[in-house]
Amino acid sequence: MSEPTFYSLEQVAEMLQVSERTIMREIKAGKIRAFKAGRALRFTPESVQEYIRHQEIKPGDDLGEGKEPDAA
């Protein structure tokens, strides 16, 4: 089956295994591009791939606020 031309908010959240609320925050922060089709948000496959590339963790990157659990 061919790749869809556009993805919905629900599809993008499901693909990235995050909530729709998280995707909405990322849109507002300018981290992922979307457009409105009527009242619905839509994403191009390219905008989703671009978001993934920009979220890629590289060696030496800070992994966030939490600390890794200590080895027992």
C-alpha cells in the first residue's frame, strides 16, 4: 500500500507513540510543521520525517532532565 499524502493528528501521535497533546505542544513550539484542512490538522510525511531527524539523539547529547537509574 502506498504512503498517505497527509497524516492526521491522531496518526502522527500514534506513529510517534506520544499523546495528541504532545504533538500540539510541538506544533506550538515550532518543532513540527502542520497545516489546517478545515478544522482538522494535517501533516505531510516530509514534515514528520523532518521532525524525527531533528529529534535524533547524537553522542554526547543531554538526554533530558531525568537521570539514568544507578546500577545496583
